[in-house]
Amino acid sequence: MTVLVLLLAAVAIAGVSAWHWVDNGLRREDWLTATPSGPATSWLILGSDERDGTTGQDGTTGERTDTILVLTKPKNGPSSLISIPRDSLVEVDGTLSKINAVLGLYGRKALVAQIEGITGQKIDHVAKINFGGLTTIVDALGGVELCYDADVDDEKSDMHWKAGCHVVDGTQALAFSRMRYSDPQGDFGRAMRQRQVIGAIAKKAASPSTLLNIGKLTKVGDAAMDAVTVDEQASPMTMLRMLLAFRDASGADGITGTVYWTDPDYYVDGVGSSVLLDDARNTDLFKQLANGEHTPGAVGTQAETQQ
């Protein structure tokens, strides 16, 4: 009995220490709007491509949210991970813009408000990942397995790939996430690979080989906290729930895909080629996802065109 009590005390102390370690390490920013809570918990996951020399050379300058994902965990039912194309056309204060430019032009809460408008659901938490920091997370995990069924030799993203599945390091995972010019599906293909990378990271981070290895777990945690900024209400518990929801959404019983659109090449003067979203179908989709009423599998216009 004495040994059992000591073991339980050690676990409790370790748990409290880990909680404070993560809680003190989280870098928080004001993101959230006053929209009332909905039936599910939703995370907005952003990949911030700051073009700082670590993310390929495509000639673009300034910060862009080139990865936009909505992760939804209903009270009952499957978790979902849905991409919103970075060129989606939105209107902010009467001005048309591509959604990936909203953060830089109008700020954090304006971007969250746009996502809530598209989904019809409250965004409860936000995590913004610096693409350059992605490399350290993957390296801390000891690499992740990724799959792509084509040979690629893309200089702009530095992706050099032989068709098949490979365990890759952080630099290769970053190139895998960014490549689009050599992908026949362009940005839509890139969004699929970005979901694959994040799913692979979540799966390995939540595995016993990571969680039961204190040294590795600490290394991964430090890398993640250096690469990620979160909303003002985020806590270690919300981050753990996000990780587990990622894992579930990326599994066989999860839901992945894109939003629906009516025109993937809609031209607007002063904005350029944009993706015109299908507002009614997207509102209905996210209502089903939030209520846990959607069946597992692939969703969205991209999934429909591949059937």
C-alpha cells in the first residue's frame, strides 16, 4: 500500500509539473470573437508562411495563412478536419480579398470572424503554426511517414520525392507541405498533403513511444511551443484535446476534406483568380459536423470530383 501511494504521488507530481510546464510555455494572443458557443468544440488551425528563408523560394513576401484548417470535435460522433482554400474569396468591411491575406490586412479577430461566417460555427480555439518551426517538431519526433504516389523534383519548394511512402525529417516534411507547382491539383493537392502531415504529426505525438518517453516528450513539447501561438483561452487541456481530435479525424473513423465551392477559378479585378465558395452547402456541412451527424469519410467539392 505504501509503494502504491508513493507511485500515485509521483504520477500526480509529474502531472502537475507537466501542466505548469506547458501552461507557462504557451504563447497566447487575442483571437476569439464574442460569437456564442455551439454544440461542438472547434479549433482553427493556421499554417503561417512568413517567407523567412526557411520555407522555399516562390517569390512571395510577407505573412500569409497558407494553411487554414477547421478541426471539429462534436459531443458525440466523428471528429473532422476540413481545409479552406487559401484563395477563397471573402468580403471584409465591404472589400473583397483572398482569405489568406485577411490576417495581415485586418488582424486576428477579423480572420476568425470570416471562418465563423463560412462555417456558421463558433471557433473556440486557435493555433497558429509557423511553417519554419514545423521542421523542429518533426525532427523532435524522429521523423514521420508520408505518402505521395508520384515522383517530384520541385525546386521552388525543394521537394524531391520518389513515388511511395517514406519516413522523412523536418526539412522534407516542410517541402512536402509547401509543394504546389508540380502538383496537378495545385493548391487543392497541397491542402491534402498538409492534412496528411499534420495527421502524421498528431498520430506520432499521441503514440505510446512519445508519451511514455519523457526525454522525447519534453523535446517535442519544447519544439511545439516554440513553433505555435494560441488563443487567449488556450490551456494544456485544450491542446491535449486538440491533439486527440486531430488523431481521430485523421483515422479511419474520421472525416477529412475541403469546403464546397462553385468556381475554383473565379476572377475578380484587383484580387485575381479566387475560389468562390458555396455558402449554403458549407453551412449545412459544418452543422452536421458539429452535431456529429455526418458519416466518416471524405467530404467537399474536391472529394466529389475525385469519385
